[in-house]
Amino acid sequence: MTMLQPVEPREVAATRLAPLRRHLLDVDDLEDADVLRLLRRAAEWKGQGAGALPPTLRGQVVATVFFEPSTRTRLSFELAAQRLGALTMPFDVGRSSLEKLETLYDTLQTLAAMGVTMAVVRHRDNDVFAGLSQRTELSLINAGNGTEAHPTQALLDAFTLLGRLGRLDGRTIVITGDIVHSRVARSNLKLLGRLGARVIVCGPRELLPSDAALRLLGATSAPSLEDALVDADAVMCLRIQRERHAETSSRESSAQSYLSMYGLTLERFARARPDCVLLHPGPVNRDVELAASLVEHPRSLILEQVRNGLYMRMAVMEWLAGVLP
Ligand code: CP
């Protein structure tokens, strides 16, 4: 008969085994030096091509916990983790014990007990991470929360812009559309400003933050897209996020009238500088925020953003794992 090994007290084990635990909840969690390291590392991964990659994330187990739909963010995190040797655990919220009212904290602790080291979380609530980041035993990555933040989208957008423009310092970037409901806009406004870009927002007045809020983010607004585009190096169109509007909103308007009044039409884009590039984080609603044919325009970087998302998310998970060179 074999004797069971004495069980180490839980507190002692947790102290001894606790890894370097970082979270990425918004771009504010990154020092300027971290941002530069992530941009450089994403460029290195992009330069590697499609061959076998060193398994720098071997030993990591990455759960994707999405309470809202996603194509780009969820799949690129899963692919990025797999390409660097991590195990992935796509977590099905609707078939989990969250449906039996288990809390998200208890769910994350349960995943951590199974060996999950990182959780990529998307949630409708701005406050979803409040209290979680201090308590969970795994690293959290914000894959988009409410109207608050989407840090990896901002990082991949900056990486995409740098790839085309060479530098962001002194560049003019226009963000147009539903700014006030957009977590992409908020994270981008913070990061692009830190990288030296001049950011101008425009859109229907009721979909713009107040001037005071914009000032805090170092941005300004323009009265129209035509005005904003005059000196633009890049224009980023954002979807109208109807799922985050009040049901009885007076903001509802037909797709056609939105496009003609506020969207990026062929005519408006033709009046921008001839080297002005076009971005959109996706998903795109063609012929609403931009003319359908602009998606495939030679200066559209929309699919380049998707490609770059993979490399940036590789770098982000290396940063979280403490193995980013
Ligand atoms: N840009 C973005 O977050 O896309 P998904 O909703 O498809 O992840």
C-alpha cells in the first residue's frame, strides 16, 4: 500500500507556484516601452512567414471566454496561441455552468484549477473586470468590454498604420462613425495619441463624445467627414453599434441615409489625399458606414488589419507569459 504524499497547504502552494501574472485590460496597462516591444515583435512574427514557429507559448493554456459574438478576435487569439505551441480551450458560455448562475470569478478560478493560464474575455459590461483582475489566478486579456476598451484591436491598428505610414508621429488619423459606443475608438484614441498621431473624430453629433471627453483623450472633432479628411493620412470607419443603443433611440436611421449623410462614400474618399489609407476594425456593414466597393479599394487595409491581428496577438500573449524578447 502506498502512502499518499502530504498535501501542501493551498496558500503555500499558491505562493510558490504563482506565475508572473499580468493582465491586458486596456492600453494603459502597457508602458511605452512595452508598446514598442509589442510592435517590434509583431513585425518579427510577420516576417517569419507560414513555416513552423518556435513554441514560445508551450505550457500555456489559453481559454477564449466570449459572451458576445466574434470572428476576428476569438479566432485569431486561438490561432495565435496554437501557432506558438499553447493549448487552447474555446469556452462555450451558453453551455457552461454560468447558465446555472456560477459567477465569472468562480468560472475563471475553475479554469485556472484545470491549468488554464490565460483567459481572453469579451463581455458586454464596461465593469466586467472590476474586482476580477486582483483575484483571478490567471492572466486576463480584454477582448472587448462594453463601450470601454479593446486593447488588442488598437495595437493591431497601430501596427497596421505603421506598416503603411512608416511613423505615426505627426500623422492625422480620422475616426468616423459611432464613436461614443465604440470600445475600438476609445482604445485607439488613447494609443494613437501616445504614438504622436493627431486624431480627429466625426460622425452624427449624438454619436460623438463631448468635447471635454475628447480633450481628455487628446482628440478633436470635425463638423463633417469632408472637413476631417482634408489632411488625413488615414481614415478609420466604425460600424453603427446598434446593439449598444437604447431600443427607443432616435438615432435610428436607414442605412442609405446614414451612408449619404455621414458615411465614407466613393465621392468623399476620392476627395481625400491620394495616399490616404482606409481602415475598419470589422465587422463591416457594407453601404452603411462605407460604400461597399471601398472594402476592396487598393488603399483599403481592412484585411491587412485581420492578418496583423494574428501577429499582434502572438506578441501580446508572449508579453503576458513573460517571454516577450
Ligand atoms: N474587430 C473585432 O473585434 O471583430 P470581431 O467582433 O469579429 O472579433
